[in-house]
Amino acid sequence: MTGPRAARFAAPLSFLLPGLGQAALGRRRRGLLVALPAIAVFAGLASLAVAIAADPTAALDLVPGPEVVAALLVLEGALLAYHLAAIIDAERLGRAARPIRGWWRAPAALVLGALLVASVALHATIGYVETQAGDALAVVFAPGGDGVGDEWAIPEPSFEPEPTEAVTPARTPTPSPTPAPFATAATAATVSPAPTASPTGPTASATAAPTPTPKPTPKPAPGPAWAKDGRLNLLLIGSDAGPDRWSLRTDTIIVLSVDVKTGRAALFGIPRNMVGVPLPPESAAAVQGGRFPGLINALYVHAMAHPEAFPGGEARGMRAVSGAVQELLGVRLDGMVVVNLGGFVSVVGELGGLWIDIPERLVDERYPLEDGSELIQVAFEPGCQHLDGRMALAYARSRHQDSDYGRMGRQQAVLLALRRQMDPVKLVPKVPALLRIARDNLWTTVRRQDLRGIAKLASRVDVRRVDRVLFVPSRFPSHLDDAEIGRIRGVVRTIFDGPPPPPDRSLAPGHCP
């Protein structure tokens, strides 16, 4: 249908694709010119979709900074004006080709108005999502996460990083650094001295072959900072805040470590009641002997209450905690992710619940609700169970039936079960809701530009064969001394030296729906 017969459909056609209505009226050149911006946008989106389909981690390259979000909003406004102009132009051309008379004028005006309103609503929705994304990202990424400021950075440790294949050794051997307190013995890398050239004297042969000029060694492409020591080490903190808490408490402390070369991963659980953790050099003088005398989950509150002893301004609480964990484990932390455990309920709800294999019956008769309003009884039966967000959090937090140490193991199990059933493709429609949840419940010092590399490394991790270590009694005491800190460091640094653990049957595909 072209020419005058298409006049009544020109505006709706240009609503679907700017320029299509003009082309239907026989104005093909005009239609093509009007359609060019839309074609360019669709082509860009199509190529992006192909790239993401081939590698879902490519979507993380699109995580914008605040300035990019502002530019996107301006672009969206320009696209709205362009879309409206295309619809109005098609309507005008249609009326010129076939004038509207009589009672048709009112319905035609209503149709045009509806198309303009629908166009405004479409672009406003996109702009709203972009605004939500900008607001969330401004909160989720701490200033140090983009390299903007130093306050949120992980403190410098007292120890030197362990030599790995990812670190290029120097040509000339340098003296080994003095080991820091609590350090464990490590195998030193040996460097063979360069051969000494024979001295050239008056008796040297004149016909000696010339020394060939060595070819320059190509420099390897620089990789991300977190890969230089051969491991990615992320500190995961669950903050338990609520009406019955006057300040944040770091009740869940887990370090995720992934070997860059093999993709093998380990989870290290640190009890919240561990006493005597070493502080980083920048704040070690704040306490006698450089070790915090209280529970580690009270360190944040203590640091926030003593700004004169703990550097970092508003970030001093998390700097103290991350620095202490780094000193305790003896490996550099590459970033931290802090999650409000209350937001965990919303995340699991958006994902449709959590399937997890519960090994044994669990009953807690005094479980506190997230809002602190009352104590309730929760019960979990053994086997594959589908838990909503509230019950998944209860399973991870419950401790009255066993201990803090028991719930530490359940927290690691919940994390692995959640990772097992995450499908990046299915998450796309949930992005707006997840952004709102993240804005209120999560922040990180990981840089935006590192997200894709970290995601690619995470995709290589076999969740069925993750080493899970809990530094709990009776293997490790709750009150630390120098020897125990050294033993913990040894476990962490050598975790990937032995064979991987056997596959966890409960995390196998198809074991739980």
C-alpha cells in the first residue's frame, strides 16, 4: 500500500520506524533521509547484541560513569525530538496527499495525539532507566573504585607480594626484603647471574667473530593491576545493620581468591568473633602491639570513633577492616564488595528464589526478622529446597541452633548456589530492578574498567570445585598470636598448590532445578 491510500497510516508507520510513513507515501528519498538516524541506532544496537551474544561479559564494558549517563540523557532527548518530528512530518505529508474532512478529523487528531504521547512515554522510560542507572552507579562505585580518590583504596600492606609467574623478575637480583611480622617462609625465586664476559686485551684475536646484536624482547601488553600477582582477591563483606544496631557491623567476612592462570577459586571465611587481627601499617600504632584487641566485627565501629588514629576520613572504617583482613591473610586485596544483608532478600526475590541442597534439618526457634520487630521460628528440611529471599537469608543468618561457625559454612554454600543458577541472559530484563536494589544495598571499590576482566575470570571458575576454608576452632583459635597468623597466611598462600577438591555433588547441573 503506497501513495494516497497510505495517507491514513503514514504517522503510525513513522512511529514504528521514522521515515517509513514518508516512504509509503511515495517520498522514498525523503523517507530514507528521515530513517538514516534510526537505521544507525538500530545497526549499533544489533552489532552490540551480536557482541553480547558471543560474549555476555562484553555488556560490562557498557557500565557508564556519571558523565556518560548525562550524555546519554541528552542523546535520548535528541532522539525524542527526532521521533516526534518524523511522526508529525509523516502526518503532514499524509494530509496533503489525502485531506481529512468531516467527522474523520476528530479520530485522526486522537490517533496523532496517542502516537505522540506513546513516543514521549517510550523515550521517557528509556531516560528513566538511564537516570536510575546513573544514580545507582554513583552510589555503588566508591570514589576509590574509579581511581578518583585514595580514601577508599585498600591500605598498603606490611608484606611484599609473593613471586608468581605473572610478575616479571628483574635482570639483576636484588636483596630479599626483610620479612614483615607474622610472615611465613616462602620459596625465594633464584636468578642466575649473567655470564661474565672475557676481558679484551692486547693479545685478543683480531679475527674474532663480532658479537651479534641481541633482538629486543617484546614487552608484554600491560594487564589489569589485580592480575599482576597471579590472583584476584576480593573481600566480600556482609553488613548486618538494622533498628537494633546503632552502627554498621561486619558480620560476614569472606575473601574470594581466584587463580588467574587456572581459574581455580577458594573462599576463606573469617569469623566475626576473631580477636587479635593485625592492623595495616597506617593504623598499627593505634593499638598496643599493632593487633586489634577486640572482635574483628567491632573494628569498623572502633575506627569510625577514632578518626585521629585511623586515616581515610569517612572511609576509615572500611579501610581498617580491609587492611586488617589483608594483613591477616598475607595476600594483597584487589577490592572489596560490601552488601547490606537486608538487600539480599530483594536480590533473591528478583532472581525467582534460590534452589539449594540442604544437607540436614535445621530449626531456629529464635530467629530475628530483618526489621528487628520479633523473633520467629524457622525450619529447613534436608534435600533440594526452593527458598524465597527471606528464607534464603534466614538460612544464611541463622545461628542459634549451632554457632557462628555453622552459619559461616551455610553462607558460603548460599553464595555458591546463587552463582550456580545465575543466567546473565535472564538477568537483562531485571536490570532496572537490580539497579534499584544495588543503589540501596551495595557498593564496591572495584573499578568499572575492571568489571569485564573479572567477569571473564569468574566464568572460568568451576563452582563445584571451590576450596572452602573456615578459620574457625578447633583448627584455628579465635584469639590469635603470631604463630597462628603465620599459619593462616601459609594456608592462604599455598591453597592452589595441591589438587583441587572433589566436585560438590549438590552444585552439579541438574541436581537441584
